[in-house]
Amino acid sequence: KNLRVLWTRAVLSGRGIIDDPQAFEWLPTNTRWLVSPENAKRLPESLIEKLEWIGSRTRFLDQAVDAFLAEHASPQIVVVGAGYDTRCARYGGGAEIFWG
């Protein structure tokens, strides 16, 4: 159950809807085949449409983080209740980001 977020993000990334290669890397090796880019492209559009809200949410939050980073010289971002959110790893050294 807890890996659903990573599986979903890996599927959306594999289809080019979001840019999150980290989601695939964080999955246990023995489950990655389920959401590999090749398999993600085989999933029905009706399923992908149901996941679009996650893509929209990701783009919205990434744009907010990008804007914040652009406006502040030494930013710190606290991510509360992040779970398997990969934003911390994806943004790397752009800011000090803490998991909550």
C-alpha cells in the first residue's frame, strides 16, 4: 500500500507526464518491472486519466518550489508529511530540505 505513490509517480514519469526518475529508483528492485517505462506505456489511457491529478499536483508544487528557490538566496524548505515524496532528492542541492 505505501508504495502506491512511488508506483504511480514512476508510471507518470515513464510516460513523460512528470519528471521524476527518482520514484522508479526508490522502488524495491523486484517491483520495478511493474512500472518500467516500457510497461507504463502499455497501460490504458483510462487508467492514466485517473492518475492525472497527481501529475497536476506535482507540476503545481514543483512550480511553487522553483519560484521560492528563485526568490531566496539561502532557502530552507520543510516538507511535512512527505511520505514517499521524491522532491527532496530531485531538488538535490537547490535548498536545505528537511523531511517531516
